[in-house]
Amino acid sequence: MRKVLGKYQDRIKGMKLTDYRVRILNSGTEAVTRVLIESQDETGERWTTVGVSPNIIDASFQALMDSIIYKLVKSNAPA
């Protein structure tokens, strides 16, 4: 993932995943998955992002992308 971000690699190099949780919100064929990702940067600051989807991979990707975007915004990365 870091390689795909090209010019933003340096902005997220100190970022790491510290917790990954999955919750199934209801049961049956219409189950909704909620993924919570906790991340931490090089300064020790932590934040949590959430992804929600019937598909666990999609929910995980949403949460991960939100975490990366948060880090980029926090570090004032240029557009």
C-alpha cells in the first residue's frame, strides 16, 4: 500500500496499525460488517477509523483508507 501512494510515502512511513477489530452488526444473509482500525504515528498519537459494508474486505479497505487520509491531512500533505 505504501508503494502505491507514491509521493506520499514519506508522510506515512511512521504510521502503523495497532488494532484491528471486526463486528458483525446483525445476522443472516443481510449481515453488516463493521471494521475498526486503530493506527499510531511516529509521535505516539493514536486514532480510530471505521469501515462498514456487507463485505469484510470492503469494510477493511474503507477503514484503512480513512486512516491514511487522516494521517495525510494531519501532516498537511499537499494535494
